Amino acid sequence: MRPDEVVHSHPEILGGTPVFVGTRVPVRTLIDHLEAGDTIEVFLHSFPSVSREQAVAALEMASEFLAESAHSRR
């Protein structure tokens, strides 16, 4: 998925908090669920407006960002 199909931010949607495209579900909510030990299935069940593809793509984007950030600090 393209990044613009996964996450976006708009000042009129939750004050600009990054949300999954087509929803009002903050990306942070996925991270919070995973930090609490929930599976991605539990998150998706709780937020059916978010597709599995979006959730996985958001995690991949976060992983790539962290990897690039770590490499740029060397």
C-alpha cells in the first residue's frame, strides 16, 4: 500500500492526530494495543474500520522509519 492509503493527518480530524485513512482511528491506538500485549487480531476486531493491510503497512512504515533513523545517526 502507498503511504497515502494508510495514514493521514488533517487539522479537522482529531486535531491533526495521525489516523488510518478513511477512519477516525489514531495510529497510536494500534501501538497502544500491541504494547498492552494484544494481537493485531484483537485490534482489528475492536476497530473494524481499519483493514489488516492498513495496520500491517503502518507497522512496516514505522519499522522502516526507525531503521532509517538509526542508520542516519551513525
